[in-house]
Amino acid sequence: MSDKFVELSLGSHIISHGYDVDNKEILEKVTAPFARKLVAVSRIKSISEKYILTDYLNGRWVYWEYEDDFKTLKKKLTKK
């Protein structure tokens, strides 16, 4: 099966590694310059004004900062 991709400019991100014994989320912040990437649409879980949430390896989640504005990103994802 062929997946659909969207081109995004993504930069710094936060990796969620799960939760500790007190149910506090374990986060790793990564600072990175913005770069163009192709992302499988099926990996995208949600978008906000600042972050796009995607799934990652081994059940992890990643909150990516993106360069486009929310309205532009919404158009890219809902384009038919």
C-alpha cells in the first residue's frame, strides 16, 4: 500500500519517551534548525498553532515545531 506524504519544514522537537512511575511524561528536548522533510500523513496525530504531533519509533511521540502557519498546514493536510 502506498502512503501519502506532505512536505513540511520542521525544526526543534520534543520526544515523548512515555511516563515514569509517577505518571509524569518523560520528555527530551532537541534543538535543531528548520529543514524540509517529507512526512507520511498516516504518522500525523494532531496539529496545533506551534506543534505537529507525529508517532515515532517504539511507541514514542514527537512534537515538532513547524515553519508554516496553522492555516497553511491545515490546507496541505486537507487537500484532495
